Amino acid sequence: VINVDKEDNHAEREYLKSILLKPDLPTDSLKFTVVSDPPEDEQDLECEDIGFAYVSLKEILQKQRDIIEQDIDVFDSQDASAVIGKLTVTVEALRALRSVHEECK
């Protein structure tokens, strides 16, 4: 959960505004990181990034609908062009994006 209420999360709202106002901003997406846990017998090791999946916030606003239990591609962390699986996500951001968009006008 990423809170974007006006009272306590000004920085997050400003970030959303920057996404909506700059059409060519490459970071207009939420990024999901898929990691591997270390083996049971080696818990002192770090988790490793396996892949990444993205949801476009601009697309949610353009299509005027949240993403509910949708499968999105997971791209290999070593080869961003290789799809290595699917991730089922829900992103309920439309109401917040509409509110921020109104502030931009």
C-alpha cells in the first residue's frame, strides 16, 4: 500500500503529479521486483532479484480503470527483453490518480 492522501503524503502526490505532467517520463510505472529467498541452510545470504514487472500509472488514468487481478509479464533481471513468467497484481490507483490530475489543472 502506498498512501497518497493530501494531509500526510505530499511528496508522493508531487511524484504522481510529475508522472502525469511529463509525457515522456520513463518512470511512469509501478515496478514490482520478484526475488528469490536464500536456501534454508544459508539464511545469511541476501535475496536475489530474479525479475521485474511493471504497471503503467498513466495507462490506468487513460483507460479510466484500475487493474484487478491481472497477469502481467515478469522480465528477467539479467535480460530485460526476456519474459520469464507472470505475476498477478491488483493496482487500485484510479481514484488517487484522478484526484492528483484535478490538482494539476
